[in-house]
Amino acid sequence: MLEENQVSVTAMFSSRYLATFETKIVYWQKALADISDIILIIGEVYRSWSFLENLFIHSEEVKKELPNESEKFKDIDVDVKKLLADGFKQKKALSFCTQAYVLPQLE
């Protein structure tokens, strides 16, 4: 559905009424691109984070062998959980993904 909406917005740029709605079309193009980017990055972060969580949080041996990295990952773990909780609380992809801090924090 996201891709369909992106195609529709892109098609609107070739409309003869572009000048009338250009501000809104540009807004929606950017908003849909942000949503798409964040969905992709959250998937990547989740895959990496879920693997590393087992190592650095649940493995006592790794904590002993790599104490500095384990502490660093704890901070990352808190940040990821806080960001995901914020997204869950907002309930709308548009309002969550268009916030300026979300994309840089995920990257």
C-alpha cells in the first residue's frame, strides 16, 4: 500500500494542476519516503539488535569477556526500546516517522 501511494504521489508531479497542490504533494512525497526509509532501517536494526541482545544481555560469558562492549550495548538497548515504545505509543506511522529525531537515531 505504501508503494502504491508513493507511485500515486509521483504521478501527481506530472499533473497540470501541480502548481495548485505542489506544497502538499512535496509534503506527502517526503513523508512517504521517510516512512519507507524508517521501515527498512527498523527491520535492519531489529535483526542486528535481536542477535546482539542474546550475546550482550543474556550471556554471562560474553559480559565477562567483553565488559565495555556489554555496557555500551546496554545503552543501545535502552535507546532502541525507548524509540520503539514511542512508535507504539503514537500508533500512526506518519506522526512517528516524520519526527526529525527518528531517522538519525536509528542510523
